[in-house]
Amino acid sequence: MQQTMLKDSDWSLIDSEACRVIEFTPMAVIKNGKVRALSRSMPYASVTFQCIKIPHNIEGYICHKLDFIHLWAAFKERPLGENEEVIIFWTKTHYKRFSKIFSRFMPRLWVMVCKKGAYELMTDNKFRPELTGEARWNAKKPIMDWKPEVME
């Protein structure tokens, strides 16, 4: 069973939740620094991911250009290491004050490349209980991240 997320109302089920990306499938490309989409009506990409709130894999469609650019950077512009994973946070509620009135047009994803196991550390307090404080933070902190400037 797989759930599909296309509209904000679908994605809002996981607002502010850490999600581990399993697969990134671009439907557009970046050439010479410009995003080239197949058509204006198609999403830029799809992502298959896991989220603790939903017990099965989820397929989400990426419809904002900046969200696509950030995912492209994480998966295509740098080689994803064998011991790395991509974590995303979708949100429509964590915008800076001035941005909230324009939230309909804003990017939704915070994309992070983390060490393998970071997702479990973020979502399960009982995972690796020997890691506490700064050691736990260092084990789950992003190696690289792309967070839109409009987000807190």
C-alpha cells in the first residue's frame, strides 16, 4: 500500500515531521542553471519516502521549483554517500512572520543530507539511548542542508 501526496491538503498530514527519502525521481532537469520541466502542468519530481506518522511508503509530488532544486542538489549535484540518507521536512506552518501572508507561493521542503541512522535518532527517542546531549545531536545533525530563507 502506498499513499500519494500532491496537494498541500495531502502533505499537511506530515507537517513538520522528519521523513526519510527512499527514492527521488526527477521529471524535470537542470541544464545551464535553469530548470527545464516537461510541461507547466506536471510536477518537477516525485519522492518516495517514509514518515513515522504513516505506516507505509508515501509518494509525494514536488510542485515548487525551489523544492525541486534543493532535492536535485542533494541527489544529483553531489554523490550521496553509502552511509548517508536524505531527510526532508515538509511545512507550511514554520515561515518567518513576513512570509506567512505569501505562504501559498512559498517552498515547503527543508532538505538535509545526514549520516545513516539520523532518521531513527530524530523519530525514536529509544533508538541508541547511549547517545545523549551533544553526542546525539552530532549523530543526527545534517552534513548539508537546504532550508528556504523564508522558513524559521
